[in-house]
Amino acid sequence: MLRAFLSIYSQIKYLSHEYRDRIYIRKDILLKLTEYGKLNQTSLLSYCGLNLVKHKDILNDMEQKGFIRRVEEPWGNKKIIKYNTTEKGKEFCKRILEPYEEMFPRKY
């Protein structure tokens, strides 16, 4: 019984350590887009360590609120989705997210 409890506790502890708050995910997206200018969807998610299925709603929400811009570019019979940061996104990162991280730094 004790062994099972310790096993579950260590798994929970490990998972909670790997969790990244959604505000930091948004900041990572904005910073990467600011750093690189324009990124395709695959590169953006890879650089930020995100999963498309799990985090697509965050990208859609940020686009809907005007923080990032989504552009579809034709590539043969397919379309490539690229993202870049809007001025509103850059300003939000500078005025809100940077002071937030200064006040509540991430624990690595």
C-alpha cells in the first residue's frame, strides 16, 4: 500500500513540475514570434514546446483577440499557416506579461 502511494505521489510531483501555466504559454508564443518575425505553425509549436491538438485553442484565442495574426500561404495544392505578432501583441507582452513574470518568476 505504501509503495503504491509513493509511486502515485512521485508521478503527481513529476507531472506538476512539468506543468506550464497558460499565461507563460502565451508569453512564449509572443516572444518567439517577436524574435523570429513570422513562423509557420509547425516551427512555432516546436520552438515553444507545444502540441497542436492540446494548444490550438490558445492560438485561436490569441488570434481572435488580435495579439497574433494568422496568414495562410499557398504552397502547391496545400496551404502553409504562418503566424506573426501584431502591435497589440507586442505591447501586451511588454506592459503585462513581462511585469507578471518579474513578479511571479517561473520555477525551473
